[in-house]
Amino acid sequence: MQKYIRKKRFINRENLNYREVRYDEIDKVTHIIKSGYHKDWGREFFYKMIDNENYILNIIKLNNKIIGFVAMQIAIDECDIIMIIIDKKYRGNGYSNYLIEETLRFLMVFGIKKIFLDVAKNNYPAIHLYEKFGFEKTNERPAYYKYNNIEIDALSYRLVNN
């Protein structure tokens, strides 16, 4: 695997806020998806997520502007991170670190013991981020993602909290 090297960036956490999304903020979440993700999940997907107690949709705001989010499914003491996205305009500034840190804190409060996620095999920045936080690769899923008619394998990761 290609090594991904980036200079450490320090962010001012005073201007950041991590919390659950509200209905009136879904359009901003879908805008982030449309501008920087391979699939447009649509507004209805997120409304259903908010209404289902097994799903959690949390956002991070920078100076009151939504710049990223994490979507998760909870089952007893396990969590599947469905997607974690930072707005393209804000990538490379350390906000994904903050989003992961706060998500892990949030999940610990709920007593989550195992966290799972999948990532495209060629998404080196995300792989580096997850491994930095202790996620371990457990599996490879051939042709799991499809970008512009190109099939891309996924790597499955797991983090176990004691």
C-alpha cells in the first residue's frame, strides 16, 4: 500500500461543534455529498435515518457552517459507520481527525464496543486516518464500490473498544 504522508495540522477546536443533525440541516448534508462523493444518497435517505433510532447522523460545524458529517447504524454494542465525509473545500485541514475523535467519544458514551467501516482500497487519506485511530483491516471486498463505471475493491476495518 502506498504510504500517505501529510504534515500535521492544528485546528482551533473552539470554532468547531459536533452534534446530531436537525431536519432543517439535511439540505446542507446532501450538498456535501453531491459535491464530493461518488453517490448521491438523497434527502429522503437522511430523513429516514433521523427517524430511525438505530441510525445516527452527526455533523461538525465550523463557525456555524456544516463542513462534514458521519452516518452510523447502531446494533446493541456495535456500530457500522456508513459514511464519513468532510466537504471538499475543507479537506486537508485536520477536520476529519476531529470528526473521528468526536465520533469515537460519542460512541463510547453509548457503550459501543465494536466499530466497523468500509473504505475504497484507493482512498489512501482515509485508510491512513482510520489506521491512525487504531482501526484494523479485517477483510477485502472485491468490486464493492463503483465510480464512473469502474469497480473498486473495499477494505473492511474494525475497531474494538475495551
